[in-house]
Amino acid sequence: MTPAVRVRFGDLAREFAELQPACSAAIERVLGRGWFVLGDEVRGFEQEFAAWVGARECVGCGSGTDALTLALRALEIGPGDEVITVANTCGPTVVGIENAGARVRLVDAEPGSLMLDVAGLEAACTPRTRAIVPVHLYGAAVSMDPLLDVARRRGLRVVEDCAQSHGSTWRGRKTGTFGDIAAFSFYPSKNLGAAGDGGACVTDAPGLAERLRQLRNYGQSSRYTHATRGINSRLDELQAALLRVKLPHVERMNRRRVAIAARYAVLAATSAGVRPLELAADVGPVHHLYPVRHRRRDELQTFLRSRGIETFIHYPIPIHRQPAFADLGYRPGSMPVAEQAAGELLSLPMHPWLTEGEVDAVIEAVQAFARAERAA
Ligand SMILES: *Cc1c(COP(=O)(O)O)cnc(C)c1O
């Protein structure tokens, strides 16, 4: 019999319990107004989110995946073009790029941080390469200064995948402000999440924002005039209204994640075999996830499950080993860092509503596993 879950990996019902009156008022406001797509709430959220990120423009859309596609299309990147990203990311990064019609080229991850390894970029460039999509995975940040150097030297565009990095920084500057466009997701479990799907592009270029607004709305420049071939990918008023309720709380919730991570950091010294990621001092993380590495990851996960602690693996199969992406043409062994990490990573419970007692329970269980291993 599987024991009851005592520490859940995520718990959005606790968030709603905290913000309930404001969320309910927002929903009633939208229903009462009777306007549901691209209205005042979306416009208001776009302004507030752009200001929060520190960008001039924000364009809401249907998902983080669509945000990546729209960003590349706004930059006129598509069929015949290549876009570089990292083998250690989740599938939608690649889906978003391929939906623009471009071909994905991969680089391996850095051994310590598991972020995109900037040292591999030059070798992955071909005459068809048009853009780099750095993924600020786990709520950390890619080494942006060296990445931007390569982009500048090679004349490449940069579209940041910020789906896991709302508020994280590189050398004190927020992720999402480095590239030509940044793609955000508001999938419910992200650091800023809607009550359904949602996404956004942010940019400093008003011309790109204008193109993004057309592309997300069937390519229309004004009602019934199609300036370009677009898609339907819009943020709706209900999601925008809920995101406006939650946005003022993101910094506080990120601080709570950082405090929990600081407590988990004790594991490196007290649990032999458990290795947290090694992030550069340049990174100000917001800990969307808290992955640790262990050679006997599956046993650790089973042990934690037996103690009622829910964990997940991010990610068990690197991009180039996925059945769907076999035709990208990468052999097994070609991305050694991402491949080894996939067998060792385990994400511990991480969300702002974890109690101190729950954090204690996770730490004690991981320590107990390490003790039992040493005794064996
Ligand atoms: C969640 C996520 C996406 C996709 O976002 P959706 O809103 O689910 O489409 C893309 N990239 C990364 C790194 C993600 O974590």
C-alpha cells in the first residue's frame, strides 16, 4: 500500500485559501463586465507585468509555448532557419521553436549548474543559425553576458525562455530583460501562475510588440484587416484578472522559496551523496524547482515516497533522447552532461506554502536515506 502523501510537491489550493477574497472579486468583476478576450484586464496586466520585469512592452498570449513561437515569428525566424537551445530543458521549449517552423540545434548543459553551456554555442552555429533560446531553468539563470557576446559576434537574435524564472536575476538584472524578446508562461504551477493556461512575451522594442499583437490575434492589424498570417493565442480576461491579483505577491513568494532553499542547502553537508546544483554567484535564483542529484536517485525517490514525500524528476529524458525528436540527429552520448543528470536528478517539494514542519520532514527523510545508505 502506498502511504498517504504528507508533503505535497505543490499546493495551489493553499494559495487560493490565502488570496480567496481578491480572486473571487476579480472573477466577479470580469463576469459582470461581460467582456472576456483582449480587454481592460489584459491591457492592465500587460502594463503591470512589463513594469515588474523591467521591460517596455508586454504582450499576453495563450501559453509559454505559444510565447516562444510568437517571439520567433515576430523576429521573422521560421522554415530554413536554425535555433539553438539546451538539451536539458522540458519539451515545450522545443515545441515552441518548431511551431515557428525553425529547426532546433542543441548544446549540452554546464556540469555544475545544468544551465545551457555557453561554451558549446560556437560549435553549434551553422550559416543557418538565427537565434539562441537560453532557458533559465529551475528558477536560475543562464550566463547571459558571455551568451550575448556570442549572439552579437554572430548576429543572432536571443529569445529567453523565462517560463521557470519569474524574478530570477543575472548580475542583479532580471531575466527577461536581456534578449530581443522573452517568453513567459503562467501555467498554474509556475512562480506566477494563472488558473489555467497563459503566457506572455516581453520586449523593449515597440515594433516587435506591435507584430506580436498582430500575430496572436489572427494576424489582424485592426478588426478584419489581416496584415500578416497569424494564429489565435490570446490571454483571456479571467486569467489576466487573476494574474493581476497575484503579481503583487510574487516577490514575497519568491523570497519564501529562497528561504526554503537555504534550509535545504544543509543537505549538501549532512547527507552524503546528495548534491544540490552549483549556481554561479552571478545568479539570483527564485527556485521554481529544487533539484538535487544522487547516484541512486530512484532508491531515494522510493524512500521519500515511503515517508509520504512527493517528488518529481526534471527531466527524466533529455531532448535528444525523446522519441519525437529522434530526427534532430543526435546520437546517445552526444550530450553527456544532460544525459548523466537525467539519471540523477530529483526535485524536492518546493512551493511558497510549505510549512517549516514540512521542510523539516523533507530534510529529515533525505538525511535518513543517506544514513541508511552509509550503514548498508
Ligand atoms: C512550462 C514551460 C514551458 C511551456 O509553458 P506552457 O505555458 O505550459 O506552454 C516552456 N519552457 C519551460 C522551460 C517551461 O518550464
